[in-house]
Amino acid sequence: MPESDAWFIYRGTGVPHDGIEGLPGPPPWRGFAEDALPISPFVPESRLEVQRAGRNYKPDRDIVELVNAALYLRRPLLVTGRPGTGKSTLATAIAHELKLGRVLRWTITSRVTLRDGLYQYDPLARLYAASRRDQPAPAPDGDEDLGRYIRLGPLGTALLPADRPRVLLIDEVDKSDLDLPNDLLTVFEDGEFEIPELVRRAPEQAEAEIHTMDSTERVRVRQGRVRCSNFPIVVMTSNDEREFPPAFLRRCISVAISPPDRAKLEQIVAAHLPGLESASADLIRRFLDEPSSAALATDQLLNAVFLVHAAARQGGVDRAGLAAKLMTPLVRPPR
């Protein structure tokens, strides 16, 4: 690594390393509860995550610089770009290279609220457990294991204290209702939240063990409050379909992923389908010849390259015709 790049924690190479341990402390205005408990259980990345992105994703230098800016400043990343440019993949690549375990994924729709990301409480399961005939009489209210019916969501799990920060992917945040970006601000600023069902019980039961999103282990929460020790690495993706409030934008590190050029596409094909990049010049040219409004995704090109070369082994394949069937525009032209 060049000396000028020595400050990089995330290098964009796809090679796992322990560089996160060398991350300096946060700015004074971004410090969190370093002694907070409990410690979140480590959940290793899945084989599928490794295959999808970890080792093959090669971001441009400006993206690597902005990711490191977010790491140093403990700020969320807002990643924009058209579909198929690798916005979601960036989160997996960061987690893989920095050995941070499985990515916590929160897919946004217009019906999602902040509480959906923080935690879920199941009062029906609690009522059912209390009414089962084969169970003894319900315990006194102060002794009931209320934590059995509470499960942290992806954002809530990411905010648990941990030796290393978790990676949280908030996918397609521009599909949220108008309130969610502003609702996220307080959580991002404070790095903590309360679970009202447990706060009300705190005078009688100061601690409760609750479920997390992605582990079979339960974690202990005190006074109904979850407080992070290391701010999570938050990657929010947007297809640039809406404008966000200025207060939200100034608290994010904005990353714009541009459509790939010929050299980048050759690099992508070489990474995912080694040896086929030189024989796919016509397919890459066809991909680039589509008008920008068509918004083709790079995985459409990869599908076409793979299928065309698989079919070519049998002979008589119409490369152009087969590629055209796979690389259809994602956006219909206006009538």
C-alpha cells in the first residue's frame, strides 16, 4: 500500500484483514458508551455473502476514500446510483474485508417505521404462554420473563455494544415514508434507543434478556435501554428517486456510484467469470451502447456472458439474439 494510503482502514481489495483494530477513536462529538454492556454475539458471514461480494467487489478509489471517511467520523453512508451498480454489494464487501461478520439487512418499504428496525414485541405470544393450561400459574409481574417476547430488528441489533462494529445495510431508503429519514436522525446521533415495554418494568426488573435478529443467543438489556459502544457501519442505498431533508443529508457521507465504463466492465467480468472478459467484447459493447435511460444492470451483463459462452460450447448460438433477450432495459421508454 502506498504511504499516502496508510490511513485507509477499508482498502477495497477484498482481502480480509484486521485493520479495523487500528481505527482511531471517534471525534469528540461522536463518542458513545465505551463501557456499555452487553456485548453482542459475533455472527460469522454466510457463504452466500462471501460469494456475492466480499472478494470480487473492486470499488473505485473515491468510494474507498469516502468509506474510510465514514469509518473515521462514525457517520452513515448514503450510497446513490442506478440499479445494478453495486450499492448493496458495498456493505457486504466492507463486512468481508474488515471481518465484521454477517451483514444486518433492513429492506425499506413505504409501510416500514423506525420501530420495525429497532425491535418487535409479540404480545399475542405472551398472552398465549400465560393461558396455556399445562403451564403453572403466571409468575408475579416483576418476575415474568418479558424478554422472551422481544426481538431486536436489524437497526436495534446493530446498535448493541460490540467489540467490533456491525455492518447494517438499509436498502432502498428512498422508498420509505416521509418521516423515516428524520426519525433515523435521533438514533444515529445518540447511538441508543429505549424499549418502552422494558422501561415500564425497570423499577421491578432492571435487566431483561432479549432476542437479537440473527443469533440464537439472548442478550441482557439494562433499564430497557440499548446503547452502542461502537457506532455501526451503516450503508443506506438509494436509487435517487427522491430528495432527503438537508438535516438528514448533512449527517451522512454521500457516495454516488457512477455507471461503469468499458474498463470497469471488463474488470467486473474478469472478477466474476475469469478468462471470459477478452471473449466478451461484443457483449460489453452492446451493454454500453444502450441509452443511459435504459438503466441496464451489471448482473444482466454477467448473466449474458455466462449463458452465451455456455451455449457456444454446443455451437450454432446466436450471440446477439441471446444477449438481447437477457439485456432488456429496466426502464421502459416513454410512449
